[in-house]
Amino acid sequence: MLEQALNGLQFGLMLFLLASGLTLVFGIMDMINLAHGALYMVGAFLAAWLVQLTQSFLSGVLLAVGLTAVVGMLLEATLLRTLYARDHLSQVLATFALILIINDSVRMIWGSDLALSAPQALSGPVQLLPGLLYPSYRLVIIAVGLAIALLLFVLVTRTRMGAWVRAGASNREMAMAMGINIKVLFTGVFGLGAALCAVAGAMLGPLLAVQVGMGENILILAFVVIVIGGIGSVWGAFVGAILVGFVDTMGRTLLPHLFREIFSPQFASAAGPAVASILVYVLMAVVLFVRPQGLFSGRS
Amino acid sequence: MSFPLVKSLAALTAAATLAIQPAWASDKVKIGFVSTLSGPSAALGVDIRDAFMLAVKLNGGKLGGLPADVSISDDQFKPDVGKQLFERYVKRDKVDFLTGVVFSNIMLAGLPEAVDNKTIYLSPNAAPSPIAGAQCTPYFFAVSWPNDAYHEAAGQYATNLKVKSAYLLAPNYQAGKDSLAGFKRFFKGNVSGEVYTKLGQLDYSAELAEIRAAKPEVVYTFLPGGMGINFIKQFMAAGLNKDIRLIQPGFGSDQDVIRAVGNDMLGIFDTAHWGLDLPNEANKKFVAEFEKEYKRLPTIYAAQGYDTALLIDAAVRAANGKIEDKEAMIKTLKTVKFNSVRGDFRFNTNQYPIQNYYLREIQKDAQGRLVNRIVGQPVLTNHGDAYVKDCPMK
């Protein structure tokens, strides 16, 4: 049980890294960025490449995070900036095209997949309690995820830049009227979002496949998280991500057991996995029904 | 003599020439190649294509003595696109052979186009059970292996090891259920868990915790593509490989997966009909030439693509280039001998192969690279499929 709780927490924290960037971009710039998942992929590929090049996991990952932030800011400054004034449909179309372009560019540079392994010291499990073995690398992910979440909170709630970001999220026109340099702020936020993507991509690389198309799978869950949490709210993204992580992990383990207790074995084996896989979306539907703006909306 | 008469005479002569043309041998062999060449699963289709074209190149651009005209298209991993491409090749381009498709669902969408228009499809991969059984057709040849075969061989291997408990995991869709059914058909021990996960699931931590609690001797998974890469990485990180033996179907731990996972793959067992080190001349040549041409080691998919080209080459040569007579060509394809990279095999009455299946283990080769090496005697010898009895063809 405890092991599953840790699994849920670890998955949730990684979703949070993706969703926090997405929710800020969506909340502040009112921009639907489908290519967010592509930045996650770029981060993972850069990490895999640089770890190999530098022969050091830490420096490879740090370099990848920095480079991905630069890529994100370049994208924002050259291309995405022109889309802010457009409607959501144009943004979806343009950023979807961007996914295809980035996917094929990555394939041209590195091929369709790269290997990325955890450092040797972290490759095995550790004993947390008698009878409870847990992969040490997943513990590192939890620690990194919690540390970044904390940093982000301090950044958003305690610093001037955070105040600008919150002002931008709650009322863009008023923030501009108060003299905040929106252009620079937007580029900065986009870079931050890209860096968070890269952290998630690089940290998950040793657990998941570093391959073209990896971003699309996880992007859907990240959107579910920000819809549950409320668009534009970092705190909402955190609660939403942890909730999704737990519901998904617990649903997959407990639900089939529960079904086997209640229903016939044939029905349970067919319905258990099916229901478990849609549980996250049921959660989203319930949240939308009770609070259409999400649990914690960043907008006024 | 008025001009219209000359014209119509000329037309008549031309028509007569066209009408009698099939009696002559063709001047080239036209092949329509449809495969998944873009998107996350592109690596498989690319390997089939590269190996097929390698065989054509090594033959001096010819198949069976005729210049090979191979037209290649990308099905984009979409059944409807695949179907359109089949239709185009069959109706507009009037190709002699169709081939290329990786995935069963795409192949099944396109196949009726080929069958209805009497065009032969040679499958370099997908070989689903319906076409082996009641829906078998003379226009379909599986040059690869029946979809269940790797799983049956894995089940047999677990039985040979006298494994008492096995834990099975597959995505919750038809091919996932078929694969585990194939394993169970040949596994005599106890199945301690049979879990179906969401297709495309990323994180298997919850399932791995269940496996740790269930303490099986063997874990068998059917998780194609990225799912398998994720599972293997997480299985190793959880330290489960110390007490539990992980068995994979051959494509689940082939070169493409090794490239993505890295050193953690060492010591994994899988079952396949082909291996890099199968000791026959055709295979030695294939592996060496493939590596020389593309700077990477071939996968099972590549071996299948190469064999498909060799089969066409042998059949066209045996027919002396007379490829228009479909009935005769089908008969030739069924019986013609060629030096397959997998060694000897023959077609069953349903035109699915009867062949050997081997156990392979991932080891380091002389250059320190991770490769699949064949271990011991074949797990299944001269093995067909369970569906041939439902096929009316004799």
C-alpha cells in the first residue's frame, strides 16, 4: 500500500512539472500550447545526448534543462508570440503543426530513440522498511519533484516576478496598464515552462522510453491536470497532479481487486482494467460538474 | 483508302498487340510497398523497407531477373490511409505484388482490396489469426510468422524450464489478449496473475508492486514499442530481475529496444524465428551487408523484409518472368525454394510458415555491443499454427 502511495506521489510530481508550465502559459497568455509535450521530448533527448557526451548524469541533465529553456524562449520570441492575438483554434492548429515539425527534426538529429539510464548508484532498489523495497531512482524523482514544487511556490508567491505572473494570470490588461513589461514576462514564463518540461523529461528518461512521440502521450494527462486544478493556478496544478497521480495508480491496483470481490471473475477481468483506465477522466468530469472553473482558478 | 479506315486498322492492331501481351514475359516486376514510415512506430517499417531494398540492390536492382520497380508509400499508422494506398497500387498502378505493412489492423484494412482484385500480398510482418483460419485466401502469404507463434514458443520455453508460476501482462486490446492466449496454450504451469493495462500506459510502478507481491518465477509481457521499453526499464530499476526471470517475445527485446534501453537489457530471454547469429550463409551475408549499408544491426523486421524480397526473386525466376498468370504464380510461391535467412521453412496449406522457433538471450558480442544470441536447440521445431484446420484451402 505504502509502495503504491509512493508510486502515486512520484507520478503526480512529474505530472506537476509538466502541468505547471502549461497552466502558466495557458493562464497568463491565454494560449493553448499543444507543443508543450514536444518540449518535454526535446528535454529528454537533449538529456540523453548530453549525459552520454559529458559522461555525467547531473551535468547532462542541468545542461539539457538550460538548453530546453533557450529553445522554448526562441520559439516564443519567433513564432508563438504572433499567435497570442489569434483565437484558440488557430493556436491549436499552429502548435499541432509545431509538434509534427519538432518530432521530425528530433528524428533527423538523433533518430527515433535514445538510451538514457539512471546513474549506476541509483539503478537498484533500496529497503525503506522491512519488506518494502523501493527503486532508489524513484525516490530521487520524488525529492527533485518536491524541491522544484517548493521553489516554484516561493517564486510565484514571494518574489516580484511571481507577483507579475500572478497579476498577468488574473488580469492581463490591468497588469499591462500597471506598467509590467508583458513581452519580457511572457518570454520568461515560456522559458520557465520549457525548463520544467525538460526536468520532467530528463528525470523520467531513465524510467520511460526516450523516443519521438513521447510528449503526446503525457500531454493529455497534463491537460487533465490543469482542467482539474484550474487554469492559471500553480497550486491548482499541484493538487490536480497529485490527485491524478494517486487516482491513476490506486485505481489500477485496487479496482481490479475490488471488482473481483463483487462481480463474477469474467466480468471483473474485463471491466476492471477498462474502468481503471478511464478513472482519471471520470475524476475530471466530476470536478467539472461540481466546479466548472476547476478546483483553484487563477483567474478573477 | 480513306484515313478513318487506316486509323481504325491501326487501332485494331494496337488492341490486338495489347491483348496478346500477357502471353509474353513481362519486362519488369512492379511492387507496391506500403508501410508505417512516420510517427513513433516508424522504426519497424523503416527496417523492413531498408532490408527489402537492400535485397533488391544486392541483386543489381532486379528481382527474378527482371528490373524491380518498387514504389514505396507511408501508411502513417492509419488503417484508412493504408486501405487507400492498397487501392491505388491495385487499381491505378496495377502492381504485380503488394507487401510492406507492419501492423495487423492496417494490413487487414487493405487486404480486401488486394484479394478482390486478385493481387498477391506477401506479408513481411503482420500475420493475424483470422487469415490463417476461416478467412484464409490464396492471395495472402505470411513470409514472417503467425501472430501467436512467438508467444507459443515462450510458453513452451517456460514449460521446458518446469516453471510453476508465471505472471502475464499485456495491453487491454485484441492483440494483447491473443498473445497471452498463445502463451497459455503451451504453458503447463500455473498462471499466478494475468493483467491487462491501458494501451499506451507509461508508468508500470503499480503493476510492478503487484508482481513483487505475487512472487512468480517468470514474468511474460507483450508490450510493443514504447510500452515495452518503459516496462523493462522500470522492471530493472525495481530490482525484480534478481528473483524473477523476464521473458519477452522476440520483437520485445530486439535491436530497436536495446538501442533505447541500453545495458539493462543484458540477460533477458526472448523467443523468435530468426537471430543475428543463425549459422547459414544467407544470414551471414544479410547481417554483414545490412550493417555495411545502414551502420546498424538488423532487427527481426529487417530479416522479414529481406526474406520477402528473396521469395519474390525466387518465384519470378522460377516462373521465367511470367508473372501475369496469378494462379501459376501462387503455386510457384507456395513451393519455390530460396535461401531464407531463417534457414529452411515451408508454407502450410493456409500459406503461413511452418518453421523453427529459437530461444535467444541478450549478451555482449566481441565488440561489446548488446545482441540477441541463439541459445541451445529450437524451442519449437517445424511449428505451424493452431488455426490451419479452419482454413478450407488444401
